[in-house]
Amino acid sequence: MLRVASLTLVVVLAILAGWSSLAAAEPQPGDDLAICRDRQADAQARAQACDKLLNADRLTGKDKAIALSVRGNTLLNKRDYVHAIETLSMAVDLDPDNVVTLNLRGLAYERTGQDDHAMADYDLALQKRPTYGVPYNNRGVIQLRRGALQSALDDFNLSIKYAPRFLLGYTNRARVRTLMQDFDGAIADFAEAEKIEPAAQQITGNRCITYGMMGKFDQAFADCNRLIEKQPKNTYAINNRADVNMLKGDFDAALKDYHTAIQINPNNVRAHSGRGQIYERKKDLAQARADYRAAAYSLTKFDELDVARARAIAQERLAALTPQAPAGSTGRRVALVIGNGVYKNVHALPNPPRDSKMIAAALRDVGFQTVISVSDLTRDKFFEALQTFAAEAEKADWAVVYYAGHGFEIGGVNYLVPVDAKLAADRDAETQAVALEQVIAAVGAARKVRLVMLDACRDNPFAPTMQRTLSLKLVDKGFSNIEPGAGFMVVYAAKHGETAMDGDGGADSPFATALAREIKMPRVEIRKLFDIVRDDVWLVTKHEQQPFSYGSPPGREDFYFVAGK
């Protein structure tokens, strides 16, 4: 539906910032301290000047707090929220009255799912400066995500009162008014926003939905189409147009738009959730469940409002449509084994296809009824394999995926890399690579054991040439730590942020070798088995690689690859 935005971080520093008083000594124009202090300076130049001073340890007191706040803002823009919180907390310690820093830290907390901490920072900033319009907006966004529409409206009213030239205050208030069916008020807010920034896509994108809810479909499509004509791959606008088609009752047109959005970005939660609803209406329940699974699972703690709503719908409908275990289930076990090695745009990996064949053979040896073994998957083939496997998992008690190939974390999301991926910039991962959530979704249909094994913590091969716009923390190597849902187990070949070894001289990878050996051992419960694999790899790599497990199977039952006697 409509996008509701917290204030973009550059705007935070540019609008109503009002830094605390600076040191008395005025530096010469053009030197690093002058640039670091200057709120009107070019953002990149200011960040570089502040970093230079911090790295040289040349700052104290409020000047250091300013520099740390600028650095924290940079980390926020690059989605490195953990380091942003650390940096901004140091700035708050040095200057507790700097409301801009408090607001920025609130945003960082919000992006990590810590809404209570975020609200505390917004409240403190407003306590110190009740006329600071920006935190009212950001607090209103949290209220809106919580469904407290009147509280959100009150906050957006105050944001506009104290920051009458603040675009997001108007577009966010229009969103609330739309949900409260005050359509005239919403349209009036969009008109005010146009006076501030006529070309802002938040206006046409959000107003499209407002007009749709009003039944004014010609105006709705005019807004959405205008945005799509300018940005043909804007999946947000495409999804909004699909939503309007749903409101109109034109399900075929909506389905076409959702197809388009998924073709552009196969990991798109909103498109999968919306398409699932259409398939459910069409009584194609298998495809509906597949789409709901693709939308339902999240390994991140924060979703934008529209994504959160779409995910919640998918989770609810998936639960309603999930078939119950058949009577007398025989413990069917299925596996998907993938080895990607022949990469087209970065250096090849010789081991993954061989490792995957070894694991596939081991799983067949221990009695898995279905083992799908595939190698060198392109993006489209990767998603096709996951969908095919998900259908098998629906009929199984165990669903296991093993993946060997390139994989890494970007912007807080873990990705597996198809052999045809091209990542000129880190943002391309959303459309070029396979989010780990999609693999989680593929095993999610199984009734008992849902296991994903990733022998993929290798160096990011795109790093030397990739344009970096997101997280600085782990873009070069490894995966980030995750929190899978109950009943899921994800095993990394190497601890988060570290790289796994491929094996020397044509040997199989240490993780694959240990795994293929240990899963054949009888009467070793699955949790203990991966502890043993971890110890084996740790020993054979001379303490250079340590596998790590997240989550666990259901706790009231023991699970064995080989039950034994």
C-alpha cells in the first residue's frame, strides 16, 4: 500500500538541525574543522572531514560529538545500524543535549527493531526541544506501524506545526488520513507536499492508493503510471498499481503487475503476498501457499510499514492454508542440494559442484526419499528449483537444503549468488541474488525438521568493483548472524562475518567432508551432530574456521539422520 517514511538521514541534518553551540575558536574557512562543523557543507565532504579529525584524535567535547554524529549519520545511510548506535551513543555521552544526535540514534534503534529504545530517544529529544518537528514525524511512524492511528495523526500534526516545510510530515499525515478514510484531508496534504517538492515520488506513489481507496481509479492509475513511466523498474509503484487493480476488482491486471514486480525482484515480499491473495481467490491453493511462503519468513527485525502489512497477511493466510499432517505419516525426508561453481562474471569455484554431489550421495545413503541435486544455477533456475522443492517439502517431515557457492551479507540481508549474477552496486543484490529468506521459505512447508546448511561464507567476489551504498560492516566477506523462527535450523560453514575454506589442492571443503562423514553415524541427535561437525572443522582447519548453528528443530522430539538401534 502506501509508503510511510521516517525522515531520510541527510534531511535530518539539513532541516531544523540546530547543533549545540560550537567551540569559541573559529577555524579558517576550508579547513577540516570548519567543514565538519558546517551543516550546509556537501555531505560527503563533511563526512570525510569529520572522519579525518576523528582518526587523528584531534577533537574533544562538543566538536567531537558533532563529528561522531556525522559519522553515525553516514553509518545509518549505509545501513550499518549496530555501529551507528555505538557511534551515536558516544556522541550523546559527550553532548547529551544534542537533539539531532538523539533523533539519529532513535532512527538506528528503529531500524534494528528496537522501537521502545527509539521512542525513548525521540521523547528525550522532544523533552529537550518541544518545537523540534522531526522526532514527531519519526515517532508518528512507529505509532502508525503499531496501528495507533490517532496517536500517529497527533504526532504528524505536531511535526507539520513545527516544521511546516517538511515534506514527509505531509505525506505521512496523508497516509494516516487515508487509513482513517479522511480522503479530502489526505488529498489536501498531498497538495501541500507538492508546494514543497512537486516531483517527490512519495506524493504520486502514495496518492495513487488514496485515489484507489476513494474509487477514483482514473486518478489513481494516472499517479501510478506517471511514476512507473519515469522509473519502469520501481517495484513500489508497480505494487501500488497492482493494489489499486485489486481494489477495482481487476485481478488479471493486478496479477500481471505482481508478476512484473517479482520478475524484477524475486525477493519482493509485497508482490508475493499480493499474488498469493489472487491465486487463493482463483482456488490455486498450491501456488498461493508458495507465494505466501515466499513472503512470510523474515530474518530481519525491521520491515517498512507496507512490507510488514504484506508479510502479516502472508503469515496469516499461510497458516490457514497449510495442510495437516496425513494420518500415519512415515517420516518422509527430502533434500535440495545446490553446488554453484561456474560463475560467469566473477572467479569460478571448483569445489562446490563436487561438494554438493558428495552431500547428495550421503543423504541418499541415509535414506532420504527425494534428493534433488543441481549445479550452476542461474537466478531464474535457482528460484525455479526452490519452488519445485517447496512443493516436495509440503509432503515431507524433513526438508533439508545444502548450498555451496558464493554467498555474503549486504545491508543486513544474507544472499546466495546465482552463477549469472551481476552486482555493479551492492543494491543489485536484491534483484540479482537469492535472499536467505527464500531458502528458509522453501523448507518451511515441512512438518518437523526444517534445515538449511550453507557452505558459502566465502569472500565477496564482487567487492573489488562493487559500488558501495549500504552496510560497511560485512560487505566483503561472510554472512551476518540471524534469528530464524521456531522450528528452523540454519547452519553456516563459518561463523558470521568469517570466510569458509574450499579445501586445498582439489580436496573437498572441510565442512562438506565433516558433514558427509558425520551424518552417517547412527544415533547422533541432529543438534549434537552439528556440534561434532563444528569441532571437526575447527580441528582440521587449525582453528581458522568454525561452523555455527542458529535456531533448532522442535524441542520435544529427538531427530537423527540415522536412527540406528
